[in-house]
Amino acid sequence: MNTPTQAPRIALITGGSRGLGKSAAVHLARDGVGVILTYVGNQQAAESTVAELQALGALAVALRLDLADSASFPAFAQAVREALKTHWQAEHFHYLVNNGGIGMHATIEETSEAVFDELFKVHLKGPFFLTQALLPLLAQGGRIINISSGLARFSLPGYAAYASMKGGIEVMTRYMAKEFGARGIVVNTVAPGAIETDFGGGRVRDNAELNSFVANQTALGRAGLPDDIGAAVASLLRPDNGWINAQRVEVSGGMFI
């Protein structure tokens, strides 16, 4: 007798071609999850990540998305619909990871209105309206993870605008969990601490003095690595981990405790 096969799980990860998004994609691929990742300008990096995921045995595709351009979201949702049908013969995906973002370090006095508006569009308005556009394609009982930052809990000079957007993301997460609960959709925030990536110009990774400062303020004695975050995201998205809901999960190794 033939045993019916379970439909493949599929994740959509914004900013999934590098950094934390790529790490989450790799960990999910190892768990057998298919991946739709987005990129803004570096198509070569996105295609390289897709090849890496496929080498792990996962089906993966890359789609271009500019989170600052909310007018493009309906067309992007249609591209997702077509990718699901073409590559997975599916109508829905299961996990949305709102990860894509940009870094900026400036004091309140130094922050221009243009920079503030760009951060708002990418980090708060973008995830809000992208989630809205993709909701019809998100499966019943699906999951959403919104990426915040430890900077929404502790304060370091130069991150006021960025952290303010992340504070909004954390409030948005709770409202999403409340409003989407009738569909069985689980929504959580993951808040990384300082991580060694190219984000924000690679300051934590490349500035030895800053890296040492972070390590000295962290209970586990080092700065975070992308895989610390990717593993946490994959864990929250596992089928048997669905009762954690509407929570802020900080993944910082115990920074500023």
C-alpha cells in the first residue's frame, strides 16, 4: 500500500541571502524545509545561497524584494504565488520570517529625517504591509517570526532610530498573534544581541574594540554568531514547538543582564 506523503513545509525569509537570514535558511533546509528567500540588489549572493540550500537537499528559490517599496508588495505576492505553484505545486507557504533590514549608527542629533524615514519603511512599515499582502498565502496553523533587536531592551548611543522601529516590531508581533490566532497562526519576536555579521558595516565583527566590549557585557563571554540566531529561528518553527506564542525571545547570550 502506498503511504501518503506529507506536503513539504516552505519558509519565506526576507533578506535571506546573507547574514542572519541566510543562517536561518540553512538551518531550516537541514530540517527539510523549502525556502523562498528575498534579496534587494545582490542577485549573485542570492543565487549562491540558493545553491547552498539545494546542496543540503532543500528546494529553494530567490525573489527580489525591496522592503522600502510597499507599492511593490502585491506584485511580489503574485510572484510568491507563482513560485509556490511552479516549484512546489502548492498554494500556501508555512513560515514567514520578517528578517530583512538595514543598519544605521547615528545619534539623535545626527539622524536626518530621510534616514529616519528609510528605517521606518524598511523595518516597520515594510514588515507590516508585507505580512498583510502575504496573509492569503500563509497556511492555516502557520508561523511568523519578526526579527527585532536587543537594542529594543537596552540602550546604546547611536541606535535610537533603529531601536525605535524594533520596539514597534515587538508591539506589532503581539497584535499579529492576537488577530491571527483564529487561523492558528503563531507569531513571535526573535531579538538578537550583537552579532558578528556585515550588518551595519560589520562593526561588531570587524571592530576589535567593539567586539571586546560586547564580549565583556555578555554572560557567555563573546559576541553572537549568525548560527546562534539561525538555530533559534529554526527551533521556533519546528512542528512540535507551537505553543510559544506572542513572545519576545532574546537570543543574546545574556547581554546586559
